[in-house]
Amino acid sequence: MASASSHRQAVLRLYRYMLRDSRSWAIDYNLWMKHATELRSKFEANRYVDLRTAQNLLADAQRDYENNKHPDPYRPCTSLDGSKWERNLPPPAEPSSWNINLPK
């Protein structure tokens, strides 16, 4: 059986993942805030249950999250795998080896 502190970390991680994923489903900020408030109330409703029940709830919520994840999540354009990632990089400071050995 997992300790209460590791269970708490797992719940917080799941909440953060679900909240971040819900941002991909709702474009309008007000709609997203409504969904975020509902999600928070679901987590708060089960805050003070015993550890065994909480672990069962966590397993169910993780299964739901995996089944309902957004297929193409939003990524900020300048982050890793974003549309502008590594676009217009500055040239390297040192010349490449193929530039050095050119025939004259």
C-alpha cells in the first residue's frame, strides 16, 4: 500500500494533467474556467476519504483520463514540438568541417 504522501503527489499530478488537458478541449477561457471549477469540485468532494477508497478513486480517474485525453493537445508555439520550435536558429559560431576542406 502506498503512503499518504506519495498518494497525495499522484493525485496532484493527475489533477494538473487533467487541468492542462482540459485546456486543449476548450478554446474559450470562460468555458475552460467553468470546466476547471467543476474539475476542482470533483477532486475536493473526495478529499477526506480513507486511503483505500482514495486509491480506488485515483485508479478510476487515471483510467478515465487515459481514455479521454485530447488526441492532439495544445502546445505553445515556442515550446518543444511547437510550430516555432527551432525556427530561425542563429548560425553556429564555429564553421562546420565541410566548410574547411573545400577545394580551391
